[in-house]
Amino acid sequence: MYDKERITKIIADIEKFQRELGEMKIVSKEDLQKVEKKHAVAMVSFAILNRVIDLGQEILIAEKRGMPSRYADISLELAKAGVMNKNEAEEINKLIELRNIIAHTYFELGEKEIWRLVQGKSTITKYIEQIKKRVSGKK
């Protein structure tokens, strides 16, 4: 059984952070040359991806699919469950890899990687929509 209250809160957080990211008006990699924008985008993206992980864990727990030992395995397990296809899972994993760079070796994160996080917004939006459908029973 899904914890719909928790899932709704996680999705609301992701959508709020994505709106905030949009309000930063980052339309090209050059917009990230301003250090304050670069760091702000990195931190908002980090928050989004943490909640993406939380959301995946919630679905796996609810569907009694076990808990992978690595974050990268969450989306692959969701793909096996039919939440997304393998390509979408791999795309989420690329974003999770960038999240891990933020978490562990922030100084290695450049404009190119942060721009990639900005570009991942549509992938995250699609992921959320797929989860909403699944939880509502409209698979």
C-alpha cells in the first residue's frame, strides 16, 4: 500500500524546487558563469535529486520490491517494475551520478555538469507523472 501522504509531500517538494529552478532563468550554460547562480542551481538540483531518490524508495517499499544498496539501482528496479523504461532509468541514473558529485566532490562540478542538471528537468517531470499515474492506479 502506498503512503500517499508521504508521496504527495515528496512530489510537492520536487515540483516546488523545479519551479524555483525555473525562476532562476537559466537558459544556457553561460548563465552559470555567475558563481551565485552556479551554486544556487547546484544546491536546488541536489535537493530535487534527493527527493527523486526518496520517491523511488517509497514506491519500492510500497510494492515490496526490496531496497537496493545503491541509489543508482533504484531507477533500474523501478524500470523492472514498469514504472519507467530502461532508457528513462539510465537518464535518471546520470542525474543521480551528478547528485553524488555534489554530495562527495563538489569542487569537481563545473558549468557543464550543472547545465546537465538543468537539462534534466523534463526527465524528472516525466518521472513524477509516471509515479502519479501508478499511485492513482492509472498505470
